[in-house]
Amino acid sequence: MLSIASNNFNIFATMISVVIIGGGNVSHHLTQAFLDCNKVELKQLYARNINSIIEFQSRVSITDNITLLTDADVYIIAVSDDAIAEVSSQLPHHKLIVHTSGSVPMDTIANRGKKGIFYPLQSFSKNKTVDFSSIPLCIEAENETDFKLLEKLASFISEKVYAISSDQRSKLHVAAVFVNNFTNHMYKIGNDICESYNVPFEVLLPLIKETALKVEEVKPDFAQTGPAKRKDEKTIERHLELLNSNQKEIYQLITKSIQNG
Amino acid sequence: MLSIASNNFNIFATMISVVIIGGGNVSHHLTQAFLDCNKVELKQLYARNINSIIEFQSRVSITDNITLLTDADVYIIAVSDDAIAEVSSQLPHHKLIVHTSGSVPMDTIANRGKKGIFYPLQSFSKNKTVDFSSIPLCIEAENETDFKLLEKLASFISEKVYAISSDQRSKLHVAAVFVNNFTNHMYKIGNDICESYNVPFEVLLPLIKETALKVEEVKPDFAQTGPAKRKDEKTIERHLELLNSNQKEIYQLITKSIQNG
């Protein structure tokens, strides 16, 4: 244990310095989190469009010229998935370069031996403040030194740091599509039904919240209720009559899936 | 306005007295809410199986003999949907009788001219304490006097009282299936994917919570993100390869539905 402690000391004797690449939601909230934690030297922000990061100019150096990046321990790429490869090829190859995407393989980064992942598993909106400390940060690196550095960096802004391999991350990402994107589509259909029958959608909000909070305590399997689960064909028939053809198709498929367990 | 105030005075000069029929989750939480609010005279609880209500015996009269019910202003039937008709036929026909179901028509109640609905739109678990004040109560009655009585009764335990017709309620119920039962099934698939690849499901919990809370501020339509929404076929293809045939069928159908708006 002593040797680990001494390693840590060598690595973290000085503040970890960071450059963030990107002007979107993830970049915005990461920047905010690093600035707030006071334990990270955020050296520079880069964005193709300077206006997307202009709000931070009084607190950190900003640039729209990728050839003028300053030196840092970690370069965090928070750009759209398709741009990661190209952006990474313009960064200093001997430095630790990580991206923040849930679905792009680590190998997409164009340097050798110092790649990594720094993936915050949350859905961000620019205008909505987030408490970064509760957001899971999934990290990965090609070697242990870099992993420890990322682990340390992540622990400064989040209480939930997970070692997740690229393979696991790709599965996590598809799981996230179900619990986030597809769940939101269930809300959308609920909203459509309410609107078409003049019922305020807000009536459903407490139920939506309770459903989400329930799985923090009970596995989704055990939390399942409703006509599908109890094979209440009479209610299912009544429901199908109220739906349009698209809604009906989804209702039938998910009902079947619930019943097949 | 004066005449309404004076009507109110006549109706509510004394406490509203209530008998609750049923020993399940809804009955349990309703009983708790009425006992806590101190503004309702909860006269009696009935359940076929006395053990299901025995916990309340020190605070309210309980019985398992439906022929021995005491007199009350309102009889609230909180039994399974299929039992509502039969139970209601055994209650005093000249009294206001309401049920708590989301999907059963008001007409199922077997009295004349004094039927009503008292539907708390929430998913209850017996062991989980709920804050009833935030639960929407959807009420309906056959005449205005009874409606006002139910409105008053509902307002004692909930801050969210809605006048919802039987027709609207049936639509609300199918919408609730989407945002509760089907959403929970999305969580279940997310959990299955995590388990099959050894990723802890808890990593997804903050995302689940954020997704639910987001629609309190943004309409689901505008909250939609993800590969389906942005027509990211590359990611969709990668995702489909990771899913079993049932998950794949659901992924494809919901993706199509999101894309068709």
C-alpha cells in the first residue's frame, strides 16, 4: 500500500491540468464542474465556434484555433461522435486524450498508448443546471497510470466513478437508450393521448416520478404492475380501442414482452 | 357567490364521514391519509380478510362483515376492478358510493343517482410511505352536491384535485399504462442488458431520474434526444447487434415511432 501511496504522490503532487475541446452541452457542464471544484487546473477551452464558449472567457482561456492549444495533462474531447477521430488527430499525440462519448470506441482516438474515456452518463441540457457530483462517470484508459489520473480527476467532480471497459460501455449505451430515449417516447405517447382527449398531462407527472424513483429501491422486474403483468385481457382490449394504429402496435408489442417476462 | 358559500356551509357544517371498503394498497394509503389529515371522520374499514386491515384496529373500527357497515356520508370502494360491481350492490343504495379505479366505468356501481369516482392516480406499494398531498385525485359524481362533497373530501388529503369524466379517465388510464407500466418495462430491458454484460444497473439510475424530472419542465416532444431522433443509423446498427430478438423488435418499433414523430 505504501508504494501506491507514493505513486499517487508523484502523480498528483501538482494539480491535474485539463484542456476541454468542444462547445456543446457536455463541454459546458464539464467546464462548470471543473471550475466549481477548485481542484483542477482548467487551462483552456476550445470550440470551433467561439460563441459557444464565450460565457466562460472571464474564468478560463478560450480559443477557436486548435493549433494554439496550451500544454495540459489531459485533453477532453467533448464533440459530436463523428468528429472525435478528426479532432483527436490534431491534438498532441504524446498526451493523454480522452473522449466523453457513450458509444464511440476508445480506438477512435488517433494517438497511441495514451487514449482514454471520460463518459458522464447523463442527459444534459445546456440551460439546466446539473449536480455533477451525482452523475456517474465511466472511465477507461490504456494503462494504469492514466487510469489512476482519470480516476482522480473524475473523483474531484463526481461521487460515482466507475471503471467501465469499451465493451461494457457500448452495452451501457444501448441500455441508456431504453431507459432514457425510449422512456421519453412513452411519456410522449402519454402526452399525445392526454392532449387528444383534453386531459392535462401534468396529472401524470407524480406517477412518472414515482415510477422512476421506485427502481432505486426495487428491481424493475419486481416493480412491474398493470394489465399486461396481470394478464387482464378485458382492460387490454378496452385500451387498444382508444389508441391509434402506431400506439396500438407499441402497446401490443410491449404487452407481449412483459407477459413473456 | 354568497349562495355557494352558504351551500358549502350546509354541506360541510359537520365533518364528512367515510367508510372504506377494501384491504389492498389503495385502501391502505387512503386510510393513512384520512387518519393523518384529522379533518375526516373515518368511521370504519371493511375487508374480506380482516388481517389486511388489522394494523388500523387501534385507530378505527374494522370489520370483515359487510352486512354490519355503519352509516356514513361516503362509501369508498377500493377493491379489485372485477369485484366493484358485486361489492357495491351490498352497500346502502341511497348513499354516495365511489370507487377508486382508473379503468372501471362509474356505471358499474350498483346504486342510482349517487355514484362517484375517487381515483388517486399513483402506483402504490403497501410498504412504501407516500406523500398523499402530491397525488392527483381524479373525481367525478352524478350531481353537483355530491361532486362538491367529493371535492372537499379530496382537498383534505391532496393538493391536486381534478374533475375528470369517466371518458377522460379511461384515456388517462391508458396513458398511465405507457408512462408507468411500459416505462418500467424499458427499465427492465435496461437492467437485463446490464446484467447480461456485468454492468451495474445503478449506473443508470441518475439518468432514469433526470429523464423523469425533465418532463416536469419540458414537453416530452422537446425532451427527445438519442440516435433515433437524430437519425444516427450507424449507432442504431451497432445497438441492434447487441440485442436479443425481443429487445431488437422493441428497439426497431420505438425508433420508427420516434422518427415518424
